[in-house]
Amino acid sequence: MKKTRSRVTPATSKAASSADSHDDVSERIRITLATAIGEGALKPGSKILEEAIAEHFGVSRTVVRGALGVLESDHLLERKRNRGTFVAEPSIDEAKSLFEARRKLEAILLALIVERATIAELNALEKLADEEEHIHQHGDEKSKTVLSGKFHIVLAEMAGNAVLTEMLSKIVARLSLVMALYEENHKDDCGADHHRMIVAALKEKDLSRAQQLMDHHLADIEGRVRLTEGQGDRYSFLSVLENFS
């Protein structure tokens, strides 16, 4: 029996191409907003203007909402009934859970890194720590924030487990909102010296030392926030003063 080939009509091909294009734009929108949130350009509580995004990217609001839906599932955005979509404002309990999860996850990642990381990878990580220290001395706040987060993601990638790396990336992204909302004592060094010591311990394959240093480093970050009722409101009020004074 002769087999018949299914034909792709021009209309079908065009529709598929359009769907792929929309998926690409949706991902660009997601990355753009996630980056802006992670770097502090979009603050907790900021309203997301769907119409402006649709106009900027030249797509329908349906495509925009698809990207926003992904960010909502990642807890970076939250939809408020009859009000729209806003950058998420993590609760105190959520913040505590995120800090706890990060501590546990980073300890697991370090154990895998000691087993799997090559000397070339560790040298590259050490170079990143050196670059970070230079930026902390001579760079702007945006560069400091970006590099500090990048160190931990690159470190996680060395563990060779994509699932754990994705988990840490999402936790770090959500903690950027926690820091924006609850941070009280801002420090310029962002732990660059801690990062270098962690790399040194990993090079020596001293897991206990690396985990101890990481725990101290994360405790230092947690020590900069005040997880108390009203601190988030204080942040919001200060933001108003900054915008209108």
C-alpha cells in the first residue's frame, strides 16, 4: 500500500512560524523583566504595564500575559484582582524559607563541586572573584549586584546538576526581592572576600571548610535584613520619598 505524505500548506507553515515567533518574544519579555527585577530596576510592588510591554515588543497583550504567567509561577510577579500585575513582595515567612532553602542547597552543591569540579573551572571561578573585588572597589551598584549573583550561579553550574542549578537560580532571584524589601544594612563589599576564600577551600578539596565559609557568607547576607512587620512598609514609604523629594 502506497504511503501518503502529509503536506504542510503555506497557511499551516505561516501559523507555525508565527507561534514560534510569539514564543521567542514571550521568552525575551520574561528574561527582560526577570533581569530588571534581579538587578533592582523593578522594585517590589512596582506595577507591570502590559500595554507598554506589548507596544515595545510589538506583540499582543495575550503574548505578554504568557510571559507574565511564567514569572508569576516563579513568584517574581503577583496578580492582584481588579488591580493588575505587580512585582512580588515576599512575606516574612517566605523570606525565612528562602534563606533556609538557600543554605541547604548551597551546602549540597559544594559537596558535588568538590567531587566534580576541574582545576580549570576553579581557576575561572577564582578569576571571577578577582573581577568582583575590582568592581566593588571601582564599579557602580548595578555591576556589584550582577557579579555577586553571578558568582553563586557559576559555582552551582560546576556541580554538574542542571536541576539544582535551576533551583538555586530561582531562589537567588526571589531573594533579590527580599533584599530590596527588607535590607537595612547595605554593604558595598557583597562578600567578595568570602567568595575568594570559598574558592581556595574548594581548590584544596576541603569540603568542611568550604561549607563553613559559605554558611558564614550567607549568614552575613541574612544579617543585612530586618524581617519584622512594618519593614516592608518602611521600604515602600522611603521609595515614595525618594521619588517625590
